[in-house]
Amino acid sequence: MKTTLHILRDEPDEITAALIQRLSADGSATVVALYPDGINPCPVDWQRLVRDIFNHDRVICW
């Protein structure tokens, strides 16, 4: 089963969220948000992100 990494640079709108959900329907996807949320001003672990990029079969940037 191929794994997919979704990298979000902004909060997804309804269409983007629906596409991510459809592309992730088989349960083999990871989503990483690069935008700050209400809790963490910089929620990104950059070293982990690089590892995730190389450990997934597909990477989609939104």
C-alpha cells in the first residue's frame, strides 16, 4: 500500500479538505500543517518533516 504525505501551507478550505479526505480514504496518509494554529505558533518539527518526506511514497503540497 502506497503512503501519502499531505503538506498544508495554509488552513484548507472545504474543497481542499474534501480532496485530502478522498485521497486518504485508504488510511495510509499523514497530514502535516505548516501554518500556526491557535495553540502552537510554529507547529512544525522540521527534522521529522524531512524524515516523513523520505518515508512516504507520495508527497502532495497544498
